[in-house]
Amino acid sequence: MRFVVTTLCGGKAQMAASKERMDLDMTKAEEVLSSMGPIKTKDEMMIVSEWNGMEVTLYPQGKIMFHPLTDKNKAVEYATDILSKVI
């Protein structure tokens, strides 16, 4: 998978956005994220969970935000792992 990675929140978060057009099954995404850690909030536009000491927000378009995280390479690694389980 290929991603565009954007630094957010004053450098404290990374957003990995898939370059491929996606329309994720958010029910399956919730199952995957809940197996990794607790779900904090969810609606039709995003799922926010806790994983590996971070808040992970997943969007149906294939975007994933990791907070706190400063390493862009780790954001790509984590996003690839999570999305490969969802799609």
C-alpha cells in the first residue's frame, strides 16, 4: 500500500492516508480495532480506539491518524498492518 503521510497537532500526530480510493467496511474495521484495544468512540464517519499507547482514529476513506506519534515511517507501518486486516 502507498500512503501520503501528514504531520498534525503541532507535530504530535501522524495521518496516513491511502493513495488508493477506499470505502472501508466500518463494521469489520471496528472488529479489527477492538481486537487490538478498546474502542473509545465510533460513528459512521470514524472509529477512535486505543492501541500501543496511542489514540488511533480510522476513517472509511482509508485514513488513519495516530496520536501521539512523530515517526512517519511507523505511521505507514502501522497503517499498512491495520488496513491489511480490514480490507
